[in-house]
Amino acid sequence: MRHRPTPTAARCAAVAALLTTPLVLAAPASAAPADTAPAAAAAGPAGTAPQADFNHDGYADIVATAPGGTVDGTAKAGYITVVYGSASGAATGKHQVISRATAGVPGSPGDGVRFGDRTVARDLDGDGTGDLVVTGGGAPVVLWGSTDGKGGGAATLQGTDGGNLTAGDFNGDGHADLVADSDGDETESSGLHVMYGPFTRAGAPARTADILTGHLFRSEELTAGDLNGDGRDDLVSMHAFEEMSESSELWKGGSGGLATKSTELPDAASATVGDVDKDGFGDLIYRPVPGGVVEELPYDKGTVKVAYGSANGPGTRTTTITQDTAGVPGAGEEGDQFGYSLSAGDVNGDGYADVAVGVPYEDLTSASGAALKDAGSAVLLKGGKGGLTGTGAQAWHQNTAGVPGVAEAGDRFGEAVSLLDTDGDGKADLAAGAPGEDGAAPKDTGAVWSLRGATGGLTTDGVVSYGPGAVGAPEAGAGLGSDFAR
């Protein structure tokens, strides 16, 4: 899909205004009429992450990263975009662009620092409003949400470089906690640095703890959710050594926080948590590493597995789904990477978590029959009484009827996926990123699509798509949609 650019002078003026306006997560750069909102964002199925809501209006907000964006002439300095939710879903007229050049944000743009490499959304200070942590270009930055229209300001997150940053409530006290990779003892084991909430507005946690993982290198990925139904989130760390994957580790939450001893789980390259069978236990949905060889991932057809939760965490009951599973659209082909990205949420409002599966290296065919290598797609797998299956699965890409744009080679639609309720109707909507999307002139500007949830699943009714130009952000090489807030 190609997005119509704004005139150059207008675009530059808009960018300058957005990047120099005082940080106000709660007040969009372009105001739209007020919505009649629900009292608070609804909670999803067991194990799913809380919704990102920075102005406490009950509508989830979409945070999309553009780590390749140029800021103040500095290449790959990176920025993030926030598009606010509304009664009609994602509202591009209510947006912000934030970088290290934004007034009030600590630090300054740096060449290649990729601000927005990772973002995590949680209420860190316990004021009932979501906050956002952004990594890249030094110590992570906390952007405080607020409801007064004046903005909450920003602070440096203390004591971590933010590697693989993830959030959860690991001790069940109702306050969000953060965990990130650390270097451990630097000789025998990598570590996890746990920061327990509530956090002060200066970015300091209430207390910290350090855990040795037993793996030599930092984790490849971290994900969290309540896998045993005890009301405390658990942590799963994924590991590799050189070209070989290693066992994932389950760190159970408890009244004192995360356990210091882990339980081994199968190796994984990506993962999410959500209760796909509605039994009250979060289930671990993950992509296994083919043959345990990390270097084989780019050639992998892709697989999604479910390890169902229990009172003891993920158990022996499992489900395996590929693009060759009955009901799943498409066919598994070398290099598709089905499961590259994963997100859980209830799309149809039946109480079962559904799973969005990114397939960014899916090859498509144009209307003229031309091959479109790595155009990408996203697949929705639906939960039910028996768990996750291929029954009723849906596939979405830019050649799907009703989806704006046209699929092109290298778009990588589905490289990032996120299920969140942007319209407050109790049904999760799909945000899908295509960081390889080209604008009218610049390459790899990136773009985001939001498809709304409905009783029958995802729908193109009210679909929204936007690239950097639509929110007044720098375009060339930005890679908007590389990731979403976790």
C-alpha cells in the first residue's frame, strides 16, 4: 500500500510541532470531539496483558514504533506514534509522535539508537492511568499518562538498560512490575533484573531483585502472564546459545515476587499468554525453534504450539497448529515464519482468548499473477471449549477485500501484531504492522492497520490504516509498525 504524502512544507511544519510540543500523553496532538466512553477498559481473558490506555477513557490506544525514523536530521534515531482509541476505534486525528527530541523527554536523538526499539505499557505509579516505557538510546524512558490534559511528564527508568523489557504483576499486589535482562555475574550466568512497583514519578521502583538464569547469554525474549491461576503473573524467558536454542524457563510469581528457581519449558522463539479454553488458567502460546537451530528460523514454515495452563503452570496437554492445519487459510511454505509474532485477546467477545499470528514472510500473488515475495499476512486463530483450533480461522493481508492498500513484495505485513480493544465494545481489535511498506516516494516508511473485532471475528467494517505521513511523522526508512506496546 502506498500512502498519499502531505505537501513537503506542511509535513515539515507538522513534524516540527509534534517533536517540540511538551510531552502530553493524555492530550492528543490533534484534538477530536470527546467520546462517550466506558468507565474503564474491560479486562480480557485470563493471562492476557492489560490494555494500554494513557488517558483513562476506557479505549485502548495503539503504540506503534518506528525505530528507523530520522529525527532532527539524525538517521535511525527512532520515534514512537500513539493513536488514541475512540468509540469508532483507532482515531488517527487523535495522535502523538514522541522521540528523544520531544520536549521533556530525557536524552537527545542519536544516530542508530532506534528509540522505540521496545515499548511496554502499564500503570506504573498506580494512579489508574497507563504509562509507557520506551527503550533505545540509553536508559529507558517512562512517559507518564494523565487525565488532566496537562500531561504527566517523563523520567528515566532507574537501574536498567531495558533489555527485553516486559511487565507483569509478579507478586499479586495490584501494582505493575517490570523485568529486564541483566548481565548477571558476567562469568557464569546471565540475569534478570526485577523492578517491583509502584514506581515513583522519578522512575524508581519500590524495590528490586536480581535472579541468575543459569544461561550464559541474555535471553532472546521475555513474556509474562498468569499461567497457574493464582492471581500472580509468571515469567517465561527464552534462550539460545550461538546457533542453537536452549530450554525456555518458567519463573513463577508468588507473594514475594518471582521465584529464583525456574522450571524448564520447551524452547521457543516468540510467545504470548491467554486463556484459549476459558478454564481460568492462562495458556502459553509459542513458536518452537525448528530442530532447535536458531539459524533455521528464516527458512521455517512456522508452527504455533499451545501448552495449556494448570494449577502447576503449563502442562503436558498441548495443541500444534500450522498453515496446513484444517481450517487455517493458506499453506505452509518454506520461509513463511508462521508465528513470527503472536498476541492473545478476545476478538469475538465469547470469553475465549483468540490468537493473532503474524506471517510476515508469506508470499502472495498480485492480481496480474506476479509473485509478491514477503508481502506478509496475519492469521487469527480462535479459542474455544476444546482450546485453540483452526476452525473459523481468518487470514488478512493487503489483497484481502476491504483492507486498504495493495500488497507489494517486501511489505512484511504482520511483522508485529497486537490485539487490543480500541473501541471499548469488549471485543479486541487487531493492530498489524508492515514496516516494509513504501510511501509515495520513500522506501520502508512502514504502516499500521487496525481491524475491528466483531461477533463473527475480525471485520473490515471501520478499518483504519495509517503511515507516518498521516500522523505528521518523518517517513523515509521509518519502519512504522515494527512493534507494538507489550
